[in-house]
Amino acid sequence: MRSSDRAETTRKTWLETLERFRQDRDAPGSERYWSPRLDTASRDELHDIQEAKLAALVPFLYENSPFYRRRFDRLGLLPSDISGLDDLVARWPVVDKLEMSEDARAFPPYGTYTTMSDAVWAERGWMMFSSSGSTGIPRVFRYSQIDRELWAWANARALHAMDFRKGDTVFMITGYGPHVWAWGVQVGLFKMGLPAIPGGGMDAKGRAGIIERFKRTILLCTPSYALHLGRTMQEMGADPRASTVRTLFTAGEPGISVAATRERIEELWGARMVEFYGCTEAAPSAGGYSCSASHVGGAPVATHLMEDLQLWETVDPVTRAPTAAGERGLTVCTNFNSEASPQLRFLVGDYTTLERAPCACGRTHLRALGSFAGRSDDLINLRGIKMFPVQIEEAVRSVAGTGDEFEIVLASNEKGMDVMTVRVEHVDFAAGEALTRRIAGEIRARCEVRVDVEVLRPGSLPKTEFKAKRVRDQRRK
């Protein structure tokens, strides 16, 4: 059989397998669960679903992703060597962001780590998202219309678990950039038949006016923006607690896992905080989500993981060996819910502890106890926008006259909103606002975020003697 025929055959088998394990596609199967059989499946049933999907996925990746084919060859493996979940964990080392970034650098502009060919993109392309790598090379992911439908179904299941119901309206405070969360929620709301109001393109006072005037029940934003918006309402003479907002739906940065932050936000709004968890690369649908029982009446914080759609593990941050049951480690995801990006053992890289006991809500899937505490690397997360210090360094270095030293200062302003100041030495330190704007513009072009810039006289910052420590995090915890 020709290579192109094998690729098409394995794609057909993979898509048929995805469809075979979808239930309650367009409407909830019960008031309590969107997919009653899947959401309450036994551990054995979940294991069997994962095994069946893995059997179709491995040859599909081998035949449709040059990145994966080269990796199989480098490891001396054939698809037949991964015959089950035990083989996958034992024989397939985790894939990390750096490996993907190197692939993107070698094969621009898309890399070869997905199964989205130009032909498939032309036939049924939906949306392209991007995620920055540790080398500053953007990793882009082209998703198909099939992915859109898979996400809509998965996210509807998760939103239903968080008690989103008819009568709710979601105020979506997001810039709708190339980030998966808001777009995934949007298609999930379409699937549920729930209305939304887009909240981009306005300031906090304008958004506060929307809440006061139109009586929204669910607010979608980052945790830090929930604080900022609530404080803005107070300054305007309004009381967030008296608003119609009953649910604060957050993502993009740690929130529920930080008790002091969660309590401050819930107290400010008099509303419950819930969250999504995932990543652009391997779990762009709701890999993790809150349920109706999480942190209610003194219950512990826990985030559900959909095991019929993904295989979740934790590994040791140093050795990357699987951790023992109940041991804290870094998250790893094998994605069984995508045509374009069904990765094998992708290192998402957040710390958590996985719990296999059923939840009080009745769902039987894994839960992340305490939710997710943040990435293990030097990733900076500012109001949901993620970047690495090297990207800021590239921006600073692109402006002639900047010194060797610079500093990134993260802080929480008086409204509780996280802000960044980049302190830069420059030979023309007295040049004024024009220079400040230029540096800030270079940073925004690379990181998609507005920051403050402080231009200093050369020699103002401490010299690096061994290993540079560029980030000073003074945010309130």
C-alpha cells in the first residue's frame, strides 16, 4: 500500500473511532450529567475506551505526522510496539514544548507535530491557535471543523457539570486572540444553546456597565481580571455582591488552586468560582473542569479530568518517570479527542496530585486534588497571557542602545490586578516617552500584552555574576 493510502486509511479509522465513543452529542442525557454513561463509567470501562482509542491513534500519528514518525524511528520503535497503555507509558518518553519548538524552527511555519496537512486544512480547516515555546519560537496548531465539533461536545459536558443551565447568559471578557479557552467555550455554549455577550474592546468601566444593565449570570475572565473588575465596580459606587453574577468562570492562570486568591474573589463577588484547565497542544477542550461539588460546604478543591477523552498522568519533574499513586508530579496528557493534534504523552507541566476515588458529584474520572499549582519552568503568566523571559529579552535587545541588564517586575496593583514593569538600561535614558513607547511596543509585538517600561541610567541594575535572575515576582498570593 502506498504511503498516501496508508495515511488516508489510518485517518479514516481514527475518525471512525472518535465517533464510536461519542454519546449524547447534541443534548444532555440527564439533568445531572450530559453523558450519563461516560461521565459515570467504571474504571474498567474507561480503561477499555482508552485502549481502543490508542490502538487507532498510534498508526494514525505514525502515518500522518512526520514528527511522530521520526520519533518512532529515533526510539527504534514501530507502531506495533505500542500495543496498549502499559507499553505507551513504559516505552514512549514524554514529549515536551522544547522538542516541538525545535521542530517548528526546523520546519516553519507549522512544524510537523500535528496531523493537519495543507490538503486537510484547505478542505475543512477551522481555526489556528498558537502557543509560545521556551525558545521563543511560536508553535502553531491548525484545527479542523471536526475538532470544533469534538470540542463543542466535550466543553458542553464540562459546562453542564459546572451547573450552566438554560436561563444563564455568559459575559465573555476576553480578547479572542489565538488562545483556545474562549473559542472552545464559545462553541460549547453554542452546543448547549446558551447565549453569550462578547466583552472585548472595552475598558473595565464599560464592562461593569454591561453587568449592571443587562444582568449577566456568568462572568468569564481570568482570576486577576475578576479582582480588577470588582474593584472598578466598587469605585463606581456599585457592589459586585449585589450583581446578578452567580458564577465566576476562570482560566488562563492559577486561581482556584490559590486559596487566598479564590477566597478574595468569591468574597468580592459573592459568587462561586469555577475553572477550566487544558493546553493548546494536547487538551484544547476541557481537559480539566470544576464540578458542582468542588469546594462547596467545606469540600476540598478538585478539578475533574475527562478520561474517555484523554489519558492523564503525573511524572517526576527531574526524571520524568511516572509518579506513584497519590504522589505530586507534573501533568502529562495523551489526547484522544482531536483530528489535528492527538499528542502522545505531552508534558503539560503543571504540578498536581491525581485522585482516582469517585467524586461526590457522582463522576468517576480522575480528579486533580487542589487543582493545578502552576508550571514547573520559568513561564510567566500575566492575566492569562503566557510568555517566557527570552521573548522579552529579544524585544529589549531589538532596541539599539539598551544595556546588558534588564529586569521583569511582576506586581499586583491597588485593584488586585497583576501588572508587569520591564526595567531597562539605555544610553539615552533621558529620551523620554518616545523611547518608553518603542520598547513597550516591541514587547507587545512579541508577547501580546501591554506592560509598563521604566528606562534607567546605565549601571542602575545589579550586574549578573553567574546566572541571571530576570524575574522579580512581587504579586500578592
